[in-house]
Amino acid sequence: MTYQAIPDSANFFYVRNKLNPNAPDLKGEVILSEDLMNELVSNWKAGTQPRIDIAIWKKTSERAGEYFSLRVSKRAAKKSDDVPF
């Protein structure tokens, strides 16, 4: 099966051949959808600091071994200013 990038998601894999101790332990890329990118830019232009929510799952595949799957989404609106989440 060919890998297909899914907007607003990413996979991070362990770096197997670290060349120095300061190299990252995991690498990957995040692909943002046009809708999410427009929302972030709109917030920035309005003077609001853009924020995204991130969810991460630990997964295993036969080919890649253990890796992390990540999903980003627009930050949900707070129900009340008194609640921090």
C-alpha cells in the first residue's frame, strides 16, 4: 500500500541512525489543510495568537515498527473563561 498524506495529520517515526546525540529522536511532517491554514492566518491577522489542538496515538506497523500518529485541529472554543480547558 502506498503512503498517502492526510491533511491535518502526521506520522512521526523514530530516527534509526542518529548521527549525533543532539539529533531528534523522532521525525515527521505535518500537512495542514487549506481550511485550517486559512483559520490560523485569519486569527493571526485579527491579532489573535493562532492555536491548534494536537492528539497523538502510539502505533505499531510491521514495516516501520513503533511510531506516533498525530492529528491537528482548530482549537475548540472555551465554554467559559473560568475553565482552562
